[in-house]
Amino acid sequence: MNASSIGVRSGWEVSNVEIYASNFSGAYAHVNGQSTERVSMLDIVRAIITVGAQGPLDLVRHGWRTLLPRLGRALISMACLQSNRGNWGLAESFHCLEQSEKATTSYWLGVSFTKLTAERKLGVSWLAYVDHLHSCGVVITSPGTRKRGDFLGRDQRGAWHVLESKGRSHNVETRLRRDAKFQATRVDSVNGVCPETRSACIVRLFDVPLKIELIDPPSNDDFSTVSWKIDEPGYFQDYYRPFIDHLSGSHTQTEVFAELAFEVADAELYGQSVRVGLPKEIYEHPSRAPEVTAMLIRNLEQESDAKVSIGADGILFAGVLPQSREVG
């Protein structure tokens, strides 16, 4: 299937970003080049919440009251974007932030677009923080891993991908690009096998349309490398645990999307109605995620919903978000 269609369940507002992929070879040579991607605001918010939910301060597992800061960060990030003639770019509100707030917002937007880019261009359905996986005992890392890729992803075929994410609201220095490449390539094996891809993802927020560099740099044999060992069932358990915990403690409804039954919980966020959900089979058996999401992805190609964003990992985010101002 066309990887760029994965996760695109057009949100209530959709605009363009540009992706520039380079240095991929072999089975991924087709990824190289420039492409324009349609990204909804719901997709951006979903990606921030999904990856953010796996951080050390896991807010989702304690319910919606303590989830508010995480969702609040997503909405703040959203408020810092605007559509300019159908292209995503930074809004004037971003430039009014203090420097520390700019850095934090740039980071979260970088993480969000890294998640979406890996999902669409590389077919990576699941993306998680390595530090969190290590702290939970899901990943065992070899010594000397301080500087290495931040994210570990898995695709539908079971292959592993390493990504380093950088979000910047100003010019990208040569050193930043070099450091991102170095960190990505330090991981030479995952469960004894070379990662399928080891990519640097640099999100250039200052461009309109917003531009994303996805680079698969060559191996760097001049530096020591590190290896990771993964408990794969534990990976899925940990990936979905925050959402399962939240749904377990909430009043849920069963709804059908893309011909699959989802467990969905409602909530009110700053006066806006939002929902989060999982396919019922993943909710009950996280280890079945690969087969369930394979079916989901096929079904999503035939269906769209203007107020729902469903990722290739099966995580659903829906709601009515405030409309940002269109410029131009």
C-alpha cells in the first residue's frame, strides 16, 4: 500500500508540509526525493499525545484530570501553527513566546512530525522513547549509549527503525544535522539484527510550508556503536498501557471505525469535546496489535472521517478543535 496514506484520517483542518528524504537505498530507495503531505490538525495533536504519553511523566494512566497538561501542551503547540494558503507554518503567537517556551514548543512539534513522517514514509506504526523503554526494562542497552537515537520504531513486517528527532524554529546549523546523523547511526543492532533504517528527522518549523528533512546517513565506522535488546511483547504492552489504563478507568463506548470495534472514552477539554480510543482487540490483547492494525490499515484506505484521526498503531483521537486562522 502507499505508506503516505497511513494515518491520514483527514482532520477538521488540513494543510501541507513538505518532506525531503535522502540517502535511502535498497528497499527504501523509493522514499528519496521531495513530497507534499496533507496533515490534519487532529493528526498533529494525536501524534503529540501518543509519543508524549510514553514519557517519564506518564499522565494518561491517571485519567483525564492529570492528562490535561499533556493535552494542554498539544493545544498550545496547535495554537502556534497556522495555515498560510493551505500550508502549515508558525503563527505569530509562537514568536510572542518566551525563549524557553519556544524551545519546548519546537521540541513537541518536532516529535509530532517525526512520528507522522516515520508512519507515512517508512511505514513505522509504533514509535517510542528508548529512555522510557529502558527504564521499564523493555529495552536493554549496551554501555556508552548516552548519544544515540531517541526513538525506536517497529513496522508492520516486524523490522525495527531508529530515529533521532530535532525540531527547530530557526535556521538548521550544519552541526545540528551532523549530530542528528551521528546519533541515529550509533545503534548498529536491535535484537542482533541491523536496524532497517537509522534516520535523522529534522523539522524546519521556520519554513512555509513547514519542511521535514528525513535522512538515512551511512554507517559511521569511526565511532563505537551500541546495541539494543528488546522484549517485543513488553514493547506492545508498554506502548498501549497508558491508553488501556485510561480506558479501563473511564466510562467507555463501543464504536465502529474502519469496520473494527473500538473502545472509546469521552472527555471535556477546555470546553471542547475530545475522545481517545483503541481497537477492542488491542485493548484486550496488546500483543495482537500487528495483526489488528494490518487489517485496520487496509480498511482505512476505503474510509475517512472528518473529525477522527486514527494512527497506524490503532490509537484514535477525535474531537472538535478550535479553528486556527487561515492566512492569505
